[in-house]
Amino acid sequence: MLRLSAIVLFTLSIIENVCSNTCGHDNCETAIDIPLITKLNAPLKAELDITSLTIQLKELIEKHVNQSVSKAVNDLVENILDKTVQTAVNRVQTSNSVAMATFRQEMEAELEVKIGKTQTILDNKLKGDMKQLKSEVKKVTEKVAVTSCAHRTQTYNSGKIITFSNVKMSNGIGNVNNFKSSGKFTCEKPGLYLIGVYIVSYTKNSEFHIMKNGINVSRVYVRPYLNSADDNHHTGTGIIAVQLDVNDTLNINAYSKMQVLGSAYSCMTIIKVK
């Protein structure tokens, strides 16, 4: 651009130096003197009108100057726009990167909290399930059993509880002394129980009942009504399974007045099977 301006100024200065103005009125003409050499070596002088040439030259110069300036301005504007757009893009990218990083950190923190809570819930549930499972296993594997026999021969009136105070074996029973004295078994651990009773008696038409919570669940006939003197003692045996809950009771009642032969002739066994 500077080189072009210098050329223009140099050209204009030449034009001004070689041009002569002839103005007798408002209309002026621009002329240039050109020396001529004749055959006689006589100097001659001719005047040429270069007004139109000067105008065209100025227009051409102005056109080139305007084009150069316009191109420079356009280049400058494009450069500024490019830099501005790039700066805006960089800022947007930076802002997005920061926002994404912040969002990711927040999501990771929230996820970590949720995982921690879920883990705590699962741990507590697992502990509860394990505790319940251990309790169930303990209940299933608990051993409860008692075998006891009539201490001596004794006669019982109708409806009375027959006692078996001679305990041969006891396991898992805390109230065994109460059982020995009252003849009533009280359940401490719920489950399925098997009860077996055999009683020897010489009383005619003797019968005993197995009672659960005071209700007859089994009747056992011991000796029929016979007149034969050679057939005095008979054995009655009853075996049943019952489901017992805590504080349920089992006992043996005499249905009518009957004698129970003591020692190992009359015994009762209770076993928790499940």
C-alpha cells in the first residue's frame, strides 16, 4: 500500500512540473510543452492538451487507491471477526468444560452417597436376615426331650393328672421340676413334638387321655372289663404328634378311677422333632 502511494505522489509531482496552466477565465486548459527539432536545427515548441489524460489518470489512481483501501479494510475486519469468533468459541469450550467437570463431580458425589446409603441398607438387611436365620436354625436344631416314669404304684380318681416324677432323662427343659411335681409339661420352645405314653394297670375298664391345653387329643384303652382272674394287668400305649407353642401344656389324665403300676412299668416320653 505504501509503495503504491509513493508512485502516485511521484506521478502527480511530475505532472505538475511539466504542465502549464493557461487560464484566461473560469475555464482552464492544461498543456505540456514538448520541444521539437527541425531539419534546420531550429527549436520548435508544440503544445498538447492533456487535460483529459490527467483526469483519467487521477480516476485510475483513485480507483486503485479505493480498491486497495477497501481490501485492506475487509482483511482487517475479517481478521478481527475471526479472532472474535475464535475467542468466543474458546470461551464457550472452556465454559462447557468447566460445567461438565462440575456436573461430573456432582454426579459422582451424589452417586457415592447413594451407593453408601444402599450399602448401609443392604448391610442392615443382611444382618437382620442372618440374625433371623440363626434364630430359625437354633430353633430347628434345639434339642428338647424328657423321659419320666411313675415313681410308685398309685390309684388316681377320674379326671386327675397322672404324675411321672421319676425323670430318667431331660434335655432343653427349664421347668423340669414343675413337671415332676405337677405331671404337666409346659412348652418353652415352639415346634413339632412327639409324645408317647404307656401305662400298666389291672383296673377293669381303665382308660387314660392325652390332653393338650386341657383338651383331649387322644384316648387310650388299657384293660377291658374281664372277669378272668388270670388276666389282671394290661398295658395301654398312645403315641401322637402335636404342634406346640410357648406355654402350651401336655398332661395325662385318668378317664375313670384306675390304678397305675409304678417303677418302669408306666412311663411318658416327650421329644421335640422340629
